[in-house]
Amino acid sequence: MSKTISIIGSGFSALSASCYLAKAGYNVSIFEKNGTVGGRARQLIRDGFTFDIGPSWYWMPDVFEKFFNDFGKRTSDYYQLDKLSPAYKIFFSDEVITIGDHMDQICEEFERIETGSSKPLRKFISQAQEHYDIAINNVVLKPGLSPFELVTKETVTRVDRFFKTISKEVRKNFKNPKLISTLEFPVLFLGAKPSQTPSFYSFMNFADFGLGTWHPKGGMYEIIRAMKSLAESLGVTINTNSNVEKIIVENGKSAGINVNGKLIKSDVVLSGADYHHSETLLDKNYRQYSETYWDKRTFAPSSLLFYVGFDKKLNHVEHHNLFFDTNFENHAEDIYDDPKWPKNPLFYVNFPSVTDDSMAPKGCETGFFLIPIAPGLEDTPQLRQQYFDIIINRFENLTDQNVQEHIRFKESFCVNDFISEYNSYKGNAYGMANTLMQTAFLRPKLKSKKVESLYFTGQLTVPGPGVPPALISGKLVAELIHKYED
């Protein structure tokens, strides 16, 4: 009889792991506390408007393709993928930078801003592509068990790039502050300041400029639907509205989980939930990391999110829009150095209905507004409204249009919701940042050091935050389970 595996949570990493484990012959069951699968990748549908509540950027299409290829499938078997052209706009106080869908267009835009900048840009992206090939085909495929995993011919010759920062590398080659902000933006997906992120992670710039920005028709939740369908076809049992209250340990080995007051026995337990929360499901003597440990980690930001339905089409915007009309570094300091509500926040707006008619009623616009903030901040209805007023007024000024009178409805999501909905540590939105001291083997482990047959996956462990890394994390932990449990 095949071993039984209970998986806590149903986000990208948990679904990924479930597919690989079921394919390997295990009897796999998922237990999700919420009413729908997807973890932080959920969907809000209201009055004909469709919002991706969580992730909204589709980068690294090759990682998604490889995942489905591992099961003899393709992404096109499940959803339609369209490359965005342009990829996105960046609004500064006095002009707009438009990022096209291929390098020639992007180089033209850089030249418009700073004559001669296209040459160092091509060199920078060429180096970023080298880093991408090494990262995706080597570094991120390691389970983080030992520092020696990072010692390869390719990484040894580039060891200095783990000690230099993205910020230093960018500023060495570019002087225009707008171009600097444009090139530092992608590493924000890794959850830390560019001045704290190793320059090796410039592979995110290749993911941006080299591979482009994509959109699955119907929204990012189509990926979750695809993975759910694949998992079920492989025999995975998915249980929603199933809150895991405790991980059961007997004689130093995981023996199952307590779900809604009922004991579910299993040979292996894998948690794809927030790592800190997962350990609170254990008695203290079985926890690997103390509260002091977690408090000293550098966490990626939380977010204040607004889901807004507009009763008309908006002007001068694209699918993805970044508003960098205030000081980038000051906002970063308010997140990482002296955590507080930012005085002049940068923000991001996603209008999927610009390119996908299915996301909003005819003649309307679906708007997803995001302000990155420090985790653990006070979260009140008054603060949410205050910051919505700040960004919507700036949005109107920068896009030269009146939109507030065309708001049909708005809903918000912030720190308190990340905690209540996802058991997120301090209400973080993206997990643990990929700083030098939180990379690879220095991150929380996939395999418990204290409890036999207990494993973890997701954005707080290897390889790190983001949707593509989450898919890879699921594969890595499945391989570990196969190695140690057979």
C-alpha cells in the first residue's frame, strides 16, 4: 500500500508538490482552510468584474511550461497565454517610461531618456541572461541542504556577484535616476531593497526585459484551476474548508494532522502554509525556529490592496502600471529601515481588462491597486481610506482624468486580512526576502530537523518568494520526500 501524505494548504507550492508526489505513487490529500484552492492566489468576482486577489504578474513563462511538461502537458492545454505589448508603464512625476515587449523597443526608450544608455543596457541584460540560465537550471533546483550545493563551475567564477548588490551594479552603469528605478524595480519581487539584494539576482531583469510579461486569459487564477485539474487527474484528494489545527507527532515522527477537530492519520505531513504558522501547529519542543529567529529575519513587504470596479474605460493606462512619482528610496526605508506607513508611497495598478475583455463588463474597467508597506503595521479602516485617497488623487493627476465619480465599488485587503486569511507572519504578502544571508541553504529548511517525516514548502523556504519559485519549491520538496520516505 502506498504511503499517505497530508498537505497543509493549497497554494502554488502545495499544488505543485501534490502533483509530483501523486505521480510518484503516493496517496496525497490536500487540506485547505479557505473555501477555494489557491492559497494567496484567489479570485474576487463581483458584478461581472474579476480580480486576481493575489499574484498578478506572469513572468518566467519557461518555468510554468516546464512544470506542465513534467506531466506530459503544456500550458496551452489549460489556458491561453498572451504576451503583453507594451509590458508595462512607469509613471514618474514629469514623464512616462513605456517598457515594450522586446529589447529593441526597450533600448529605444532608454535612449530617449539617456543618450548612449542602450549599450550598457544590452550588456547588463546579457549578463542577466547568464545569471538566469545558471539560476533556473542550477541554483534554484537545489534543496538548500548544504552550502556546497552552490559550488559549481558557473557559480565559482561569479562568486563576487553574490557579494555585490543590484543597486551597486545598476548605478555603476546608469546615472539617470529614472532608468535606475526602472532597473531596480524587478528585484522588488524578491522582497528586499536593491541595496540588500545580491547582483546575481539581476536574472530578474532578464525575466523582465528578455522573456517579457504575459497574461493568462481569465487571470492568474487560471493557473490554479489548471494545477487543481492536473492534481485531481493524478489522484490527489482536495479538501476545502478544512482548517488544520495541529500537526500530530508520535515518537519523534509526524503521524498526521488534526483537521476541524478530527484526526487524519498519515505517514508524511507536508505544510505549504506559512512556515512560521506551520511550526505553531507543533508542540514547542518540536519547533526548529524560535520567535526571536523569525523576528530577526528580513521579510518581504505586506501590501494595502484595493479592488475597484470602474463603470467606464480609463485613459492613458496599460495592463500593468507603476507609479514612481515619489522617492523610491524613501519608501523603501519606510518598509525596511524604520517600518511605518509611508508618507509618500509608490504604488502599482493592474487593469487586466485593458487586454482581456473577460475581466470586466463591457465598457468598464477592473482595477487592482497595490501599495507595498512594512509587515506588522497597524491596519484600520481609517488608514485604508486615507491611503486610497492619496493614491487615487495622484492617479487622476498623473493620468489626466477624473475617475473617482466612476467607481462602482471598492474592496480592500491589508495586514489584518493576510493574517486572518493566510496565517501570514506579521501579515507579510510575499514571504521572506532573498537577501545574501537568506539565500539557498540559509533559508528555513524544506525538511524538519526535529520531526521525522515532516516537510515544508513555499515562499518562506527554498528557493524563495514569487510564483515560479513556488512551483520549483513544490518539486524540490517532493524529490526530498521521495528520497527520504521510500
